Amino acid sequence: MKGTIPDDVDADADAVPRKGKVVTTKPPPILPDELIEEILLRIPARSLVRLRNSVCSSWRTLISSSQFAKDHLRRSMAVDPALTHPRIACYGQTYLYPTIGVFSVRSVMGNPPREPTKVVPYDYEGSFRLIIGSCNGLMCLHDEEGQAMLWNPCTGFTSQPLEIGCLLSICGFGYDHVNDKYKLFAVVKKKSGESVSRMFTFGPNSTWRTIQDFPHKLGDRNYRGSMVDLVGLFVSGTGTLNWLFHRYLSFVWVLSLDLVKETYSQFSLPSRDSDDDHRVAPQLGILRDTLAVCYETKKTHWTVWLMKDYGVPQSWTKLAIIPHHPRLDRRPSSLRPIYMLKNVLLVFTPCGEFVLCNLNDGSIDFPNIDSSSDYMPRPRPLTQYSYERIFQLYHESLVSPSHFGLPSCSSEMRLMKPSL
């Protein structure tokens, strides 16, 4: 009957005429702020960045706040890792390589072998930059002019360059979770030639502090051990930077720097079999926020170990055995663990190849990574001898340099436009 209101419609709602009939509509529900925040915390960081400029001012303020960035990061890492998509940044070791390229780890691990993963290039103003490390979605970059800056590839924000001085040798970047501070550690040479260990804390009044000397000196002929990598590996949750030392026909160990106490300690790695080739140095990595190490074992396979209880050598647990493959047997070497998704392990070889290892059946695949758009002279696929490139894994987040008192801008690091 015309003009009647159905029983399931609120009689007090606004009435809208339509073709001679009265149709009523309810006002949109008003959600509590707490519920809105809980919904937004469940959206991936990259999607929130896209939404940030198209939502109401109250939502935009919430998404841009430091507390929301911390809560989103905490939920992402602890509850739903899918919210912080892991990516890898690659850059060149030569000044001829003008860009930093970024590609998706999930794409590498999920695409069929013949389907390429695209490398997205970023351009920046200024000189060549070294990626010292990453944590909580931030990368620490250093250039030949002695400047350092922080960059979040997901949000596009960078900090204004800070004068650090002195070229870095042994270094590392990480997060002091007790004091909520991001720190850069470096062994630098003074004009007098003396080496000193310094800690730089990023913040409104960023300054160096000299700390206890690094226990190992480069070029010391009386020291028979060698450092596998000069850049320390940051282990999230422990607040530590880690360097791997290798001594031929002896033992291997990890030197750890606690970013909270700013003190050093060391612990041993899993013991090796007597018939292993001890000339081959192992490789450190991070898997599931846990320190990992990979050995070449008996010249027939690689063994990957996880340290269940950080700093306790007895907690080293064997994770996987990876059989040798003809394509990887060009010379004795160890694999670097990069990322693990379910039972598939992504590793990187000293020859510059990414490899996917299925831990269920022992099969090995070589992903197709297309770097043709990164403007590297005479580019090669990233699956074939990428000696010219260095790689850094990071997780997307909303953390911004401005959240801890650093002036930030969004113009210096930008996506490169494809050439016509």
C-alpha cells in the first residue's frame, strides 16, 4: 500500500520519496573511536599510506601519529606479519649505479618460476649512499660526504641529512627498545689515525658519544680471526648488533653489541664436524626474528641453525638441511638465510643468486627477478651473478623520522618514472 512504512524500518528515520513511494533510510552508524582504531590497525601499512590523504582529518591524524605507528608495528610483527610486507632493497657497490631498487619478497616466493618479480627503482638527490641496516621499516643510509639519514620506503619520508663525518668501516644500525631510540654504531678513524667506537642516537639533539673500543681491530696481524661482514646484523627484540667471526681450523663465534647497555659480549656457534671444510666461513641471517646461521657441511649439503634463546649457545637448534645443487657447486661457500615463509626458505649465495629451498621435499628453485628498470649499466638478472649489488631486507611500517624528533621530508627519495 502506498505511503506505508515496512515493519523493519525505523519510523523516525529520514524519508526519501521514490516513484511515488516513501522510502526511508537510516543515518550511518557512528563507530566509537576505539573501534575505528582497531579496524585501521588491521590494514597493511602500504594500504594505510594510500588512504592517508583521502580520509577525514581525524583518521589522517590518527594514522600519522607516532603511537599508532608503534601499535601497528607491534601488531604486525607479533600477531599478523602479513601487515608488514617484507621487501628487499638492492643497491650497487659502484658509483655508476644511481638508484636503490626494491622488490617484494612475497612475490619472489609466490610467483611461478617463469613469472618475474619486478624491481621498483627509487631515485635520490645527492651522492652514493650505503645502506647500513634496517629495523622497524626504517633504513639508515650513509654517503661519501659523511652524512647519514633515515628513510622509510613505504611512507616515502626521509630525515634531513645529518653530519656524521668520517667514513664508516665497522658499523651497524638498530633500535634501543628500552629507551625507544634508534642508534647508529660505527668504528671511525680520527684525523690522527686513531680508531674510536662511537654511538649516534637519532633525535632532536643528535650527537655522537664515544663508547668502549670495539674488541677487534681491522688489519691487526696478530689477530688470526677474520670478520665475515663489517656491518652488524640487528636482531629485533634483543636490541643487539651481531658480527660473525671465523678462524680457520679453529672455531667461529658471534660478537654482540647491546644497544641498550652499549656493552659487548660474545658466544659460540654450533660445533662443526671434523671432516667439514673449515676454510668456508658460515653466514649469519635473521629468520622469524631469530638469529640464524648456515654452515656448509661435509661438502654435500648446508645446515641451517636457529638460536632459540638469544646468547645461549646450547639453544642452537637445527632447522633444515639443504642438499647441494649443481648450479651452486662452483666453489665451496655458505648460504645466507634471508626469509622463511611456511616451509620455504629464501637464501642468498656468495655468487649473487637468490635461491628458494623447499624444506619439505628438499627441492631448489631459482626465482626470476626482473631488474631491467633499475637503470644499472649493463643490467643482469638478479638470479645471475649479482656481484655488483648488495641487498637489505626490511619490513614495511608507518614509522617516521619525525616521530622521534627528526625533521623529515618526502622529496629526496622518490620513485623513478619509467623512461619513454
